[in-house]
Amino acid sequence: MNKQLDSIHHIAIEVTDIQKAIDWYQQHLKCEVAYQDDTWGLLKFENISVALVLPGTHPPHIGIPCDQPEKYGEVKPHRDGTSSAYIQDPFGNWVEMIKLN
């Protein structure tokens, strides 16, 4: 079987304090801050990124790179230049179909 598998760009987890979360992850793990503001942060690891989101701003989710997110619903632009559509699996988990630059 020679079928190419999808990749995961990032996993988003909820935290109540972006700076405190970034400090903890950098103290305990080897990662770099790819982006940070008051409402979210993005930590880059060797093989994946972890998004830190405040409750109520973005749902916890898995981000999957996708060339045509419009196939999954309404596409919304993001401040980092990406755009995406969110879908839910049968169990209520969110999956972000994200078009990267």
C-alpha cells in the first residue's frame, strides 16, 4: 500500500494563562515560541506544534493541513495568514482543516 497519510500540523489545548503555559512548557520541554499574544500561543516542536488557547476563544482541536478547506464548510481567515474550516468528528471533537501559506 503506497497511500500517503495525512499529517498533523498542531494540536490545540486549553490553558487559562498563555504566558504561564509557555513558561512551563519551555522550562520542561525543548520547544520554541513560534507566536504569542494575550489570547494564544504556538509552540514549535521537532515534529508538531502545540497551540495554547484560552477557554472560549478556540475549541481544543487537531489541526490538519488541507489544500481545500472550503470542502468542509465556511472558511475563516486567521491573523497569521492561514485560513481554515472547523468540523466535528462523531464524538464532538473538533478538527481544523487548515490551509497553510
